[in-house]
Amino acid sequence: VVRLLKDCGQTVAVDEWATGGLLGEWLARASRVSTAFAGSVVLNSDLASVGLGRLLNMASGLPDDPQAAPVAAEAIKKCASADYGLAVGAFPKEPDRREAHVYVSIATPTGVRKLRFSCACHPAIRQARTAKQALNALRLILLKQLPGDA
């Protein structure tokens, strides 16, 4: 992802709940000699999330709300003056239910892509799996290979 961004002279900024800072850490490490990574915001508490939600004028202000990720993706893109904003919402209260999803959005130069991924998996790999899915979605967007919104 960093190589693709660097080749295009573009940047990404990240707003993450569920991944607990993994995306920011990985992108920072990978872009040590590049300006492809514009920065990240990590929120872990519901109180901080509700406050941010109110600030961004979200109806519920809760990070597992399907509307949180698109708003956060646009906000982080704008705040960091990045070309792309990648936002990962929070895991639902019961992440192992078959119908449980984590919402991811990517603000691009032309609009916002809304995605969702199943989060039912072993708790030990849940954060890393979600971070990899989000990065792969960004990679596919950069390669112009991502199908329509989920």
C-alpha cells in the first residue's frame, strides 16, 4: 500500500477504533522513508467515540454505527490534508455472531467507499485480521480493482 501511494505521490491518513492502532503502526513503519502516511487517530473508549461522533454530527456517535466510518474517513482525510482517509469502526458488542460486521470506509479523491467485513473469528487474531482487510481494500482501490460498496 505504501509503495502504491508513493508511486502515485499520494497520502493516506487513518482513523481507527477496532484495530487499536495497528494500521497506524504498520503504515508508519512501512513509510519511514516516505511521506505516504499522513498520520492516524486511535480511539478506544466509548466516551471519546461519542464525543467525536457529536463533533462530526453523527446521529448516534457510536463507533459501531454503520454511518461512523464514512464520516470519520472524510474527516481524517480533510484534517490530515491526505489524498485518502481510511476509517475502521468499532467491533459490535457481540463480534462472534454470524451477522456481526465491522464497518470500514475509505474516502478517496472522488468519493467514499463503504465496506463491511465479518468479524467472527478467534479473538486473538480479530484486530490483525481486520487491519489486513482494511489495508487490502485500500490496495484494491489504488489498483482500481475494488468492486462496488458492501
